Amino acid sequence: MCVAEDYVNTNTPQTDIGEPIFKEELLSAVEHCDFFHEDFTSHSTSLQKMFDNNFENMDFVASLDVWGLQNDLCRMLVQYGHTEPDNMYDCLLNTEQRKELVDALKDPNQQPITETFISSQQKITDENGNVKIISTQNTLTGKKMMVKLLKMRQLGCQMKVFPLSAEEQAEIHVRARMLPQDFVASLLNCKPQTARYHKSFNEENIEITGWNEDRCHLVYKHFDLYVPQNMLANLQTFDDIEDLIVNQDVAQYNSSKGYRYDGVLFALAACAQSPQLRTRRIVNIDYGHNTEVISGWNSAFYEDSCRLELENVLRMQDNVTDYGIVCNIPEDELETMIEPYVSLLEKENQEQKSANQEDADDDFEDVKETDDKIDWQNMETTEQTKQFDLQLIDILRANEYCRLKNLSAEIIEE
């Protein structure tokens, strides 16, 4: 950056990105200045790769909050950094600037461009009273997306210094958790709509399904919420929705959503091939207010059968309700049940190992894989294995291998 007639070229490193980087929801939020929050690097491998290349292969994280209009300018908060955000820009952009930015974000694969713009002007009065205007100009060269991002940052944003005050941190949290304005409007009339909140690798959805008698039915994670009309106007943030979970007059736990079946095939295969092995995969979902849902499964071989427990526990303040299911599969029937799935995965595993062996360096061509067994305990689920898991659950139900651990617990069927 320099003054008057001088220019500076900032060459932005180039990367080839073949997929759309930004979601349509994010682009629409920027263009129309709708409330929105997303840790967008976590949702795009190409965007992460681009930042990694531009910032010396260090882990890079970035998020965007759109906070709505303030005096006809759209306020947005951009945070980024390595490992965790340590840079923050508070931005106010007009309609033309937002459209220019969105246009660039929609098409990041263009050839490098060069753009010169005036970032600031200053009036200087000399000793004779003559007024001279000194302009600060920038010339940026790089891909259109990066040039426009840097331009908007310089023209419409102010950098905030970390650490933030407690008041600023509280404001950021509240702003980030605000429900979209159109969703709030739909709530007042209980008109079907869905609000989404993106954070890291997670997405929280709140769905309005419509009136249920004189109450508005909302679906949030594991809970059905039946909200009286006089409470709807008070729901302005995701936190307001979450607060309803402990209101027993409003919230009902939908136990059918508390079961996690991902990896059931691995649990049963481990049971069959390694009877001494006990496997367990558990997820705890914290709702705040001393409320959590514990779900997952564990398996172990016990008295000539495989014991599979589908864990589903609701802890709400001082109350604990166990909706868990226990399945006991006889050893001889277990082998028959899982054999088609195990054979397919073992075949794929062997093909992958063969391909890896062919790609190995010639210096190691005599080294052979000696263990063709799959490590079921550490297998990662795929879309294919998830389908196998659901098929096996259907088989277990059809053969009546399973029962409730707590016979007093009521299972809500989907």
C-alpha cells in the first residue's frame, strides 16, 4: 500500500479448485444479508486445500457470520486463523459490494485478474492553505475470488484485536445463534420451514412441521417440541429452542432417534471372529441444562451367543431413562447372518491390499501382506456399510433377537 500515484501488486498464490466452494445458503445469506453462521472451511475440502496452499500447509479454519442490516449496510463478521481463529474482521458492506463479492465467490476458477482501487483518501492542507487530496491505492493480482475478498476487507472491514472482551464474546455468541428472520416469521404462524445452524462438522436443524391441535410442532434433534402459541414470539435464537427441552409441558423425547446403528456389522463380525474381544462405540450429545443423550452400541461374546447392546439413555437433570435394547444372537446363526457382508468386505480389503502391493516400490517387491483379516474394531463406516448395518438391524428384529433392557421404557416408533 502506498500513497498517490504509486501502486502495489499483491500476487495471490494460485490453486486449481474444481468443485463449488461455497454453499448456496451461504451465498444467498451474503447477497440478501440474512442471518447465517458457518465454519465454511470444514465443509469444503477444496477450500481447505486452497488455504493450506496459501498459508504454508498449516491447518486453517475460517468462519462467517452474517448479522443483518444496520443502516442499509450488511454487517458480517469474518474469523480465521491456524488451528483456531485469531484474526477477526468486522465488516459493513453495501448492496453493490455484496453482489460483486457473491459473483466472485460463485466462480473461483477464473484466470488471474488485476484490479486497482482507491482504499482511502486524505485531505492535506499545506502552509499556503492549499488543499491536496492524497489517495491510497491498491493493485491486487490473483484469482478473482481472492482479489474480491481482499478488496472487500480493505474497503468495508475493520480488524478486531484478540482477545475480545467478555461483552464482545457474548455478542458474537448471541448473533451467531440467532434464528433466520424468515424462520422467526414462519414460527409466528407455525408455517412449515427448516432453520440450519452450521458449526465445525456439525449441522443443527430445527424443523417446523405445522400445528398439532393448538400447539406448534417443532422437531429438534432427538426431541419433539409442542409449543403453545403464546410462547412462539419469544423464540429468537437456537439457544431459545434448546431451552425448551427441559420444559416437560413442551418437550417429548423421541427415543427412536436415539439409536445409532453405524458400525453394527463391525460389532457382529468382531463377535464372531474374536469372541474374547469387547467392542464399544458411544456418542454423548450434550444439550446443556444438565441434559444429555448417550447412544451407540457395545458387543461381547457371552455363553455361546453374541450379545449386542444398542445403548440409548436420556439423562435429564436428576432423571435417567434407559431405552437401550439387548440382542442375543446364537453363535451358529450369527455366522450365517453376517457371512455375505463379511465376505464382500474381505474381498474389497484384499483387492485394496493387492493394489497397494502393485504400487509399492520395486525395492520392496518381495514383501508380502501376511495378515488378510480385517481389524473390525477400528473399521470406519462408509455409505455402503451403513446400508449393511440397517439391513442387519432389520434381520435382528425379524428374528426377534432383541428386547428392551428397561421394560417400562416406551419406544416411540418413527
